[in-house]
Amino acid sequence: MTIFSDIGIQIPQVYLPKPGIDLQKWAVIACDQFTAEPQYWHQLEQQVGAAPSTLKLIFPEVYLGKPGADERIAAIGQTMTDYLNDGVLLPFEGMVFVERSVAGITRRGLMLCLDLEAYDYRAGSVSLIRATEGTIVDRLPPRVKIREQAALELPHILVLIDDPDHTVIEPLTAAKAEFAPLYEVELMQGGGHLAGYAVTDAAQQRVVAALRALAQPERFAARYGVGPEQPVLLFAMGDGNHSLATAKAIWEKNKARFGLDHPSRYALVEVENVHDEALQFEAIHRVLFGLKKDLLLEMKTAFGTGFSYTAMPSVQAMQARVDGALGASHAIGLIGGGQGFGVLEVAQPASNLPVGTLQNFLDGFMQQGGAESIDYVHGADVLARLAHQPGNAGFYLAGMHKSDLFKTVILEGALPRKTFSLGQAHEKRYYMEARRIR
């Protein structure tokens, strides 16, 4: 495979299902979605049945911590081997241009491999490829256990580039007529339409040249108003931060055993332009299950005189107030917790963003046994449904503007974890391509 180490990429060899495979049953949504809705995954299992499917190659996180994990991991590894040996998956070498349409809106991306030697998820990182949100290291071990036994990776990772002039991905749309189609499918469970195309050698060369132009230190410094000594950030994590961090952890282990020339050095991802008009940043909300403490009392104690709570007549009124909040105070919506609907406000917050203010409180609250568990959900409707259940509480957060992402990460470092999401849950990446990692 061709490597361009100066911009941290490799032209991938991907594995795709052979002709005749039912692609609608093959492609399933990212494993870290619908973690509070096990019925979604039960319905998926029924729809897939005995057909070849990526569902049998992933570990849905709704099952993490449940009995039978070791057996599930062993079955995943065996199925990967079977699919390779039986010719269910066939290799293709080259970049893949991807189009995903949901509700009439089309998002475009490019499948390629990133060099994990150019990626560092630790706080304060100045690597070419960076995390945009805090990485929870404690969440890596179960993912590492799955990946270290896997022959294949199936990415749901979305990585962003800051390309306001649309020089990298958008020209591929105009050239699409020259590309051979690789797959096309109407996705299950409301996932929309997905199509992939083989990028020609000439178009791949143009992509590489455009990425190199984005990574020029002089251009980078001028774009963000930083000094020439500031290291270039070319690729920023969009979705799948912990998946890429898991790949990095495996690579660090393998590097000592196999040296620098090993397939696990690279990770297959989909790259998208943060300036794609179809790409929307959505807030990630929080739900507490099984409250054991008085939530408002704990927040008043934690935030002191700078804390206030205002009851609201409806969920719509609460959302409007949070979404329209201005000034230095942080506004956070509350559903349930014995309070109906309301808005929490924190004056003179210690964090830059409301999500940081809330997460700092929730970390301490959970460590002190304030609730049985916490989950991170997409969509105000899902939040309201879960938060209204007895003993639960939900926190509604406004989204951040996507144009602020790169400059914020460059100047201030990684954002608080679970700050934003690329679209709603059903718009997340569906697994299609696989890649050998050993």
C-alpha cells in the first residue's frame, strides 16, 4: 500500500462483501449507538437473522458489562476468519468516495488510512492527528480486548478536515462519473442511502496534493492566526474517538513486537470536511438512571451562590431558553429528577463551555454514588423519553458551532468529552468496509 508519511495517510486496501450478499443486512450502525435502547439491537438481530452481516463482526456497546462477553468476542473473531476464508469478503485497493443521504440531505466522505504514529489522544497533544474531546482511558480496556483478537477492523470513525475552499473531497463529487461503483444500499432502521465509489489514481493524486496544501505550515499559521512554531493540525476527530484511541493502544503494543512495518500501524477512517453543508453538529445530552441523591441540592452545594434554577412550563420552553442563552453564565436544561422541566444556570463558571461545567459536576456526583449509572444520548426526544422515567433525570445542552472546532482545539486543547455529535444517532456511520489488521 502507498504511504504518504508527511501527511499521515496510507492508501487503504479494504474488504467488501462479495456480489450477491444482501447489503441491507450487511451494513449496521456504529456499535456505540442506542446504548440505552437494547430493543433497537434486538430488532436488528431479528432483521439480520442468519445472513452475513457486520452485526456479527462488532460488539454493540449496549452489551458491555453483560454476561457472555468473552463468548461474544470469541464468536466475532471466528466469524471474521470464516468470512475471509469463505470468500464472503473480497479485497479492493484504493480510496473510496462515500455518499450518505438521510432525509434528502447528502454528506460526502473519503475512506483512507491514518498513520497512528502521527496521532496522540493525550491531553496537550500537538500531533498532526488529534482528539477533539477528552479520552476516557478507563473505557479502552474492553475495546482493546476485542480488537487484539480481531483479524479485521470495521470503522465507524469519522475524521474532520478544515477545508473552507472545498479542495479535497468536494472535487470528487464532480469527478464521480469517472469512478466505478463499489456498493449501493438503502440502509436499515432509517439510516438512509449509502453508496461507495472507487477513486481513480489521478483523483487520488489530487487528494494528496490538496491535503499537503492544507498542511503547509505557513498556510496553517495564517488560517488560525498562530505563530509559525505552532504544530499543524490536519485531521481532527469527529466521531469514534475511543475507537481510534483503541487502535493506537494496540499499535503501541504491536510496535514493540513487529516493528514499524505492520498493518496495525494504520487505521481505516472516513474523512469529511467540517465545512460540508450537510454535516451538522448536534449536542450530546446526559441521562442519569436510578437517582440516589437530591440532584438540585447537590448542584446548589457544588456551585454555591452562582447557581440558580428556573422552572419552565414545557420542554419546548426549556429548549428555547437554553438554545438562546447569551452572556457569561452557562445554561443547562433539566428534565425529571423530581422537577419537571427547568433551566439550571451557573454564573462565573470555571469551564469554557456548558458541557464542561456539567460534566465536572456529574463526574463527582457519580463518584459519590449519586445515581446508578449515566449515559450519553443523541436527540431531545430520546432524552425526554428516558429522563421522564421514574428515578431518572436528563440534562439538555445546546450544540456548539462547527466552525469553532479546529481553532478551539488548536488554541485551547481538547474539548470536554461528549461535547458534540456529527448528526443524530440514526445518521451515524454504518459499517460497510473492513480492513485486515493482522
